[in-house]
Amino acid sequence: MTFKSFYHIMAYEVTKLVNGRPYRYRVRSERDPDTGKVRNRWTYLGRGDTGGTQVAAKPRPNAREALLDALERLLDRSDPGEVTANAVSVEAGLAHGTFYRYFHNRVDAIHALTARLREQRAVELGLLDEPPSDVAGARVALRTWTAALLHARMQHHGLVRALYALAAQDAEIRNTLRERRDSNAQRLAAWLAALAERGIVTLRDAESTGAVLFSMLDGIGREAVAAGEPLEEHRLAAAVDLVERAVFGTSA
């Protein structure tokens, strides 16, 4: 029997983190005299010393949020019918089965993406729940609410387009969109009525004014979706100004 000897080059110690815990190894580099190749031999030495504290592990990305982000990117650039569970997983850089850990299907994921958008806009869209006590505060609240409503259509254009497309085939989504639209219209009408009662604005028919203004805003969003392009910023600004003038007049 013959034994092959290796030339020792160097040895050193390293500490590797595994789930936030340090482990010590001795690494010995050796060169094969026949091939000249260098290889490392790892020898486990034991747990490392953290000084009594555990080293924090690197945070893992939230797979669910990564999937929702990927879904929105795909909806922005693709027809909703082309966005599959596999396409979302690939876009998110995750295994195909990961999608079904969080969502039943594509429609379920779109519902989740819509719910996330509502949570993100909850503060701005809730500004009309408590009417302010003066004109200046009311103006700011109305402008902020109107802009938030339209920005949702502009910044999440692909999602809105997908919802309208699915609503044509899915009664549940269609009813949900209708209920949400009616709720926002009623919120605006009730807020305007409260302002009129407090003498902050003068409106002949606050309820009808609210209904008409919201129909206009909803129509602008639908037009952008039908055109297949995001809402332009200058049109959004013009709509915000128009709503403000309709409620408060032209004087600042």
C-alpha cells in the first residue's frame, strides 16, 4: 500500500455563523504534489465565544410580501390572464410551491394585494371620517383624500386593471368593487353634509354633490384603465383642484 503525501501550505481558524450562533473551525490548506491543486481540510473545533450574547442572524425576506411585490410588478406590465402562480414565483425568485403556501390561487393573491393597498392608504382615506372644525383643515383633508384616491389608481394601475378584468367574470369581485365604490361615495357625501351643518361650506345638496364628485373621480380612474395607461400626474392635479373648487369655491 502506498500513501500519498500532501504539502502543507498554511492553516488558520475561522468562525462561521449558523442561525446566528458562532462555530469555530480550523482550515488546513494542502497542495497535491501530482496535480498542484490546493484543497482545504476543515476541522470542527467547537462553539465560538460570543461574550455571553447571541449573534443576531440575518433577517430572512418575507416570502409572502415578496410574492405580492412580484405579483404587482407582473400586473403592471402583463395582461392579468398571463399572470400565473408559476410566473409570480419566478418573478419573486422563489420555488413554485411557495406561492401555494400563502394563496389558494391567482385571484386569492390579487385579493391579498388589494387588502394590502387598502391598509397602506387607510390613514389618508380615513381623513373624511372626522370633519375638521375650520375651512383650512377641511381643504387640506379633502385635497389629501382626493389625491390618495387617484394616486391609488395611478401607482397601482396594473392591480386596478386586473380587478376590473376579473370583475367581468367574477361576481364576488364585482360586488366587492361596487360596495367599495358606494362606501367611498357615501363617505364623501356624509363628510360634505357635516361641513354644511357646521357652516364651513355652503352646499345646496351635499349628498348629490358628493355623489357627482365621486362619480367624476371614479370615471377618471376607469378611463385610465380603459386606455391601458397610468393616470397622468397633471390630470390628477387638475382633478384635485376641481373637487376643491366645487366644494369651497375659488377663494383660498
